Amino acid sequence: MSVAPVAIVTGGAQGLGAAICVELLKQGYKVCIADIQQYKGKYFTHQQEEEFGAQNVIFSACDVTKEADYISTFDLTLKTFDRVDVLINNAGIILEQDPETLFSVNLLGPMIGCQTAIKYMGKSHGGKGGMVINMASILGFVPFSAAPAYVASKHGLIGLTRSFGLPYHLEKDGIIFAALCPSFTDTDLLKSISTNSLVPGLDYSNHKDIMSPEYMAQ
């Protein structure tokens, strides 16, 4: 049985999610890297196995829009490490041309994740509690004309987190729900604004306040 804390990170094979996984491993966590991109996920996991040991990291294929994938990810993590302490709902996209898919990934996905975490981690279900972190954005507070659907999804995610974070859920299940709201971070998601927003060619790669994924993960 693992005595080290265990975290599941969705969208964990790339960008900010990958940086979070590395930082958690450095901090002594055991990590389940959950990602829809299996080739990239398995390759990244292999890299972390070489760095931190195969006993400390696993990969789970996970489409966050599917409850069954969340369930299989939790099952695999519990089977391997015997516990789950933290879920980080990090997977997200910018795809203004397809708002239905965007909302499914950015808002429905974390909703399913929160509900699944309660079933597996909640004290009312026999769990020991823990923490769920939803990766929101500074755009969850302000408007942005180039990406209204993305902005709406992040506003919604903050509302979702605040609702799960009320005392009722903490007292019943012992789970802390929190949202992180980073500003512009140097990832492929930021670069995709140029093609996936409503303003073609928009480029924030040289924004003066851009952060590195490693800085945000810390």
C-alpha cells in the first residue's frame, strides 16, 4: 500500500498538465497521468518512469467527456497505488468553431470528474476525503472577445468549483474543491488561439506576462 500521496492529473501528458505531473513527482507524489492522447501519454509516462521510477507513475487513457473513462482511471489508480488523494481536472481546449466539444471538455469533463471523485474519495462513500483542483483561468473572471465560448466555460468552471466547495460537500465527504486561475501560460493551448479563436492570426506568444508551465505548476 502506498504511503505517499497519490494524484490523478487529466490532460497530464502535455503542456501545463505535464509540468504539474513532473512537479508532483518531484514532491514525492505517485501520479496517474490521464490523457486522451495515448501515444503521447505512454511516451511521457515512460520518460517519467526512467526519471522517478516505474513504481511511482502510471498512464491511463482518459477522455474526460466519458464517465466510464474517469471510472477506469480511478479503478486503475486504486489498483496500483491503493489510494487517491488528489484529482486535478486539467484537460482543456480552445475550439471556438465547435463550442459543443469545447463545453464538453472544459466544463462537462470537470463536472464528471468532481462527481467521480466524490464516489471514490468521499467519506460518505467509504473514502478518506482529499482534494479536487479544477484548472480554470483568469478568463473565468474577465471577457475576451476572441474566445467567448472558452471564457464562458471557465466562468462556468469557477461556478462549479464554488458550488462543490461549499461547506455541505466538505462536511459530508471531506473533499476540498478549489480552482486555479492562471494567466497566459506558454503551452500549445495558448498557441492554438491563432487558429482556434474568432480572431485568426491572434498571437499571444510574446505577451509580456506569459508564464512558463513549470512556474505555474510550482
